Amino acid sequence: MGLSQAILTCLIDAPHSGYDLSKVFSESVGYFWQASQQQIYRELGKLESAGLIVSEVIPREGRLDKKVYSITEQGKQHLIEWMHKPSEPDTIREDLLVKIFSGGIVPVSVLIEDVARYRRIHLDKLLTYREIEKENCPYPRELNKEEKLRSLVLKAGINYEQAWINWCDEALEILKTISPN
């Protein structure tokens, strides 16, 4: 997947200014696809040049004009074609795993500290996802199609974070059995 598909996905429901799009992005697909505001703005230019989105400048009295982006029919078709292609799993790229792999060169306490910190980060994300689930999916059987699909993505995030917490727990247990030298 590329940033362009993530941006087009954020524009399906409604047009957004670049600023608003960055906010929508971070509160939706941003949980599983990272991009800075600068990257989003650069990609908006590319998408507009390709005819996948259009912009409209909205004049504002006493303030800078606002540029609002909308997905075009060509952009929707591009997204549909992309969705018909098989998805490939991402390669794991975790610096913590490289540290553990080469961890014999440092005291085990360094690894324990980093794994414990990593666990806290994943626990915080899990709690965030659980809160979103509680707010947006209190009655799973009553969700419409779009809500059920988004709930599935949320469940993937919950399972991902829980798997990392489980791994960290196991790693900490094993690391604590290793002599400190």
C-alpha cells in the first residue's frame, strides 16, 4: 500500500482541506499507516496532478484561502482497482528485535529496560483501541457495513497490540532468567 491509497481512503466520505485531512488521517488510517503532514501535502500535489483528486480554493475573509480536496471518479476507480489486487504482508522491521538478536554484547538489564518500555507503549495503544471500540462499537450487531469493516480493522489493531504485549511478557520472563553478565 502507498500513501496515495491511504489519502484517497480518507477522502471517500467527505472533502477535506490539507489540515483537516491530516487530522482525519491521524485519527483513522494513521493508526496503521504513518505519514507526516508534510508527506500528506506532497502526496496531495501528486494525486491532483494525476487527476485522482481535485481541489477547490475557498476564499476566507481576513484569513488565508482554504484549499479543499475531493476524490474524483478517476480516484475512486484507482482505489477500486488497487483493492482488487492481492495484499502482501509487510516485512517485520523492528529495531527491538535486532537489539535482542545482538543483545549478548550488553548487560541483560539494558534489554529488560527496553522490552519493558516497549510493552508500555503497546499497552497504551491497546488501551486507546479498546476505548475507541467502546465508543464506536458498543453494539456490534447493530453496525452498518462501513462500521463493521472499520470494526474489523480496529480488531486487527487490538490483536496486534495484544500479541506484542504477550511477546514482551514472554521476553521479560526469559530475560530475567539470564545471568546479568
